[in-house]
Amino acid sequence: MVRIRASHLRDMELITDTGVRLGWVYDLSFDEKTGEILIIVTEPDEDLDTSEFVTDKEGLLLVPVSAIKSIGEFIVIDSEKLAVKSKLRAIRRR
């Protein structure tokens, strides 16, 4: 396992595997009990329409860590695993 310091992630760009620029790492959200990183809190790109994405009350994108495909010069996000409102609505209907 490759270890990456959280400080190196700050301001790193997030891009989907389909080429959509999501924004930049703003913060990380942890599980208090386990210490597991759950969410990458992302400052959205100014050109990104955030209306379909899951955001917090401040308008920051909430990207699940499970959606990360790779980390290099930027973070690649699996667009199929990205939390979007339409997926959440479908799950709630089940």
C-alpha cells in the first residue's frame, strides 16, 4: 500500500474518469471511531453545475473515498461511483 500524507492532497484536483473537472480537495471527513476517511470534501470547479451532485450546506461537493480510481498528479474519480442526487433518489425509492 502506498501512503500519501493528507497535506499532499490539499488543493489536489479531482477529475472524473470521463474527463469532468470536479474541483479541488478542500478537506477530508473521517469516521470518528475508526479513523477511516469517508468523504473528500471538494471545492467545486467554477464551471461545474453542482445541482446534481451531493453537496454540503456550504456548496462543497461530497465525494466518497470509495469512488477514487487513482491518485497521481490529480485524483481520478470513478464516475459510476460518484454520489449524485439522482442515484440517491433511486436508492430511497427501493
